[in-house]
Amino acid sequence: MSTLLDDLHQMWRSRLLEEKIRDLRLAGEIQGSVHLSIGQEAGPVGACSVLGPDDALFATYRGHNWAVARGVPVEGILAELLGRETGVNGGRGGSAYFSDVAHGFHGENSIVGAGAPLAVGAALAGKYDGSNRVALTVFGDGAMNQGAVHESMNFAAALDLPVIFVCENNGWSELTPIDDMVRNPILAERARAYGMLGERIDGNDPAVVRDRVGDAIEAAREGGGPALLELMTQRLVGHYIGDAEQYRRPGELEAAKEKEPIAVAKRKLAAAGVPQNQIDDAEARAREEIDAAAATAQAAPLADPSTVKEHLYA
């Protein structure tokens, strides 16, 4: 149970970070559009725990959780979103574009599915630089219909590149249900068309994600080529902050709250006899860390607009 307790703590770090981000956005301290992934914490926690230090991770604009799980400091993330000089990109990236290469987090992307070809490039480079790098790219179920994603899968399969394609299937392509968009709802079956492993798994269980992603990474590192893993999960919040969510079906959100990963982990720990104070401590420690990080980030100086042309390579 110690691993699940550690997973619960990590999931709380992501959950509470995003709740803090939501509060700061509603208070007007964070500018621009913000997309949260509250309810989807198990996938990043499980998958990132089996990535090596030289592996490359590419996320979407809903990528705060992936950055935290990859080890990007929460204070640097909050400072970035607040436009502070101490942000991981000096306040230039904001919510949808920040990166932290030092921690193997090669960035978010506002273009749906655009992380896939970037991951293929990182994997291809790894074949020549001797790093034995695996690239993992995550995208939503809506991105599965993007041409760039399929071109990337075909290219990676044809060259046996070590790329792990992770589809977080939360059932919603922005505001449209996935079953209104595709005939076959099992998206992992598309992998067979490219001759690579495709598997649908429980995306609400960090242990399952860790096990299946770990196997895919090991196979890819040994020359087995790419894999597509479809993580079944749910988003407990709107597509963006301010989304009225009028498209939600009756009872859907209530059902999702019963199976979301933090609720499930707490029930499992209690059923296994783990003392309630230990379960509660996982949240308390995370809350203390996030509150302290937010206070430090808010006290940092704003990015200097006169430096806006720095780091441009046009």
C-alpha cells in the first residue's frame, strides 16, 4: 500500500495545483485561457514514474499534470502562469506553452495533436545520439482524428521508433462526445492498422498505467517500436475555465466523481486498513507545498516587457 499512498500524494499535488491555478485565474491574477485536467491525475503519475531521465515528454495545452508528474517544480509552474521572471520560461510561456527541458518536459502545445510529430523527431534523434531515448506524447481522444497523429504513428511504426503514444480518452473532444465523432469507440484498435501494439487500459489506476506504460517503454527501448495506449478517464471540469458545461449528460458528472482516481485510491487504502491519518496526510502535505509555492510565486517580480525579444530565433 505504500506505493498507492505515494501515488495518492502525487495525485493530490496535481489536483491542488490545478485548483490553485483555477482560483488565481478567476481572481484575474493569471491571464489568458487555461485548460485543466482535474480528474485525470492517475495517467501522468503512473506514466512519468517509469520514464528515464533522458526520455522526452510532450504534452498538450491540458498539460499541467504531466509537468508536475515529470518533476517540474510547482513553484516554477505557478510563477510561469503568473507571468513572473522566476517562471520556468521567464513568464513567456503561460499556461499553454511552458516547457522545462531540464526535467525532460519538452512542452505543451495548443495545436491539437501537434506533440506527436515532435515526439517522433525526438525519438529519431535518439537513434543517432546514442541516448537510447524513448519519447512519450500525450493527447486527447479528439486528437486521434488529426492527420498529424496518424502520420506520426505510421512513420514511427515504419522506422521502429521508440515512441509511446498515450491517448487520454475522457470522452469529450472539447464540447463534443467522442461517440458522436467516430464509429468505433475503441481508439486503441487503430494501432493495428500501423502494425504496432494498441491497448485500452484503466486510466484511473496509476499502478495499471505504470505497468502497461513501463512494458511499452521497455519494448520500445529494445527495438520493438512504438505503442498506442488508450487511457480511459474523465475530466471533472469544463473544457476551459468559464465553460458552462451545458453539454454534460444527466448524471454523467456524478458517476465520474465515483470513479475518479483520488476517490478510488482513498477507498482502496481505507479498505486495506491504512490509518485515516496517513490517508489525510497525503493531501495535507500536498496542500502545504502548493500554498507555499503560490505565495513565493506571487511575491516574485513580473517579467520585464523590455526583454520580450530575447530568446527569439527568427
